[in-house]
Amino acid sequence: MIGLVEAGLATLPEQIQRTRKATLLSKRFGIPPKYILLDVSLFYEEMKKIGIDPRYARPDIVHQFLLASQYSPLNLEGKLRVFIHTAHNDLILIRPETRIPKNYYQFVGLMQRLFMNEQVPDKGEWLMKLRRNVNLDKALRELGVENPILMHENGEAITCNKAKGMTYPPRAFLIGGFPRGDFTQNTLRLVTEKYSIKKGVRLDAWIVADRLIACFEGNLS
């Protein structure tokens, strides 16, 4: 299992919902402003004005991560589970058969529908499900994860053999869903092991996920 944690995926805060830009986007998307994704590339000035850290408005990182995971051979074989946990304590569950739009703007539309309806599709059996107000500790316990592993640039460099030996009892590799800075203490206190793809080198989340997945794909027949 691989989790993208402290992900900068959120909808517009109330102060930004009332701006002209939000109103125009609301008309374009056909949804209320409160369900529009907060994206630093669109709302940098508005975020700066009210003091929101840009790292909490990076849905593109979530998109890249899900493309790397959901289209991997490991996932297509049904041998991978991923989840997203946001900086705002939203937990997003994703079934292996979920195919994420490769176009970023279509992905934004999908995420906005998820925040609006709390599952996709909005009726019947879900492919993606949103649960609000679930802290990371609770999320890991509900997912049955024991001793989560943090992927951190200052951790020991991990080998494929070592990674393959970490699948039981149920564990999860946690990857940061933010562009800079470090994990919060709330996340750091949950882990006792830190590993890196290359010690001392900060890599994009999708690259870390891709390298881990490639290790496990060595087990595919």
C-alpha cells in the first residue's frame, strides 16, 4: 500500500469563494464556488492576501501521483492499493480499477465532483470515496496499516529487496504530497522508519511512487 499524505488538495476557503475569479469559475464549471479546487496557479494572490501556504494548494501533485500509480502494471494486475490523505484531514480511497483522467483539467473536474458528492460515481458502487475529518492516525488504523514507513530524503536509501520484505504485516509507504518543506509533527510521530530512494535528494512524489512500484513489479509473473 502506498499513501500520498499531507496532500495539498482542498476546495476554496470562504474568503476566496466570494471573489470575482471564483464566481467566474463557478459559472464555467457549473458548480458552487465552495467545491472549486484551490490551486496556487490560479489563486496565488488571493491565498497570499489571507495567508494560505501555497503548499496546501497543489492538486497537480495528486494528479501526477495517481497517474504513476493507477496506470502501473502492478496496479493493472490488482496488486496495488493507494490512498490520499490531505493536509485538511480528508481521506480519499481509490479502487484499483479507477482510471484517472490524463488531462489535468478533466482531473480537476473529477476531484470537484468528488468533493461535491463525496464519491465517484455519485450513485451506485464507488470508484473513489471521500471521507472528511479523518486524521492520519485513524486513517492508517482503519486501513489496517501497522508500522507505516515514511519516504523521506534524509532516510536510509532503500533497496528493492528491502522494500519487498516490508509488505507483511500490512504496512504502507507514505509519500509527501507537498512541493517543499518537511512533514508535520503529526505525521512524523506516527513513524519509526524513514527511507529514501536516494539519500539526501528530494524527489517528486510521483517519482518516489514510480520507483517503489517498479521494485514490487519484479514479483509479477
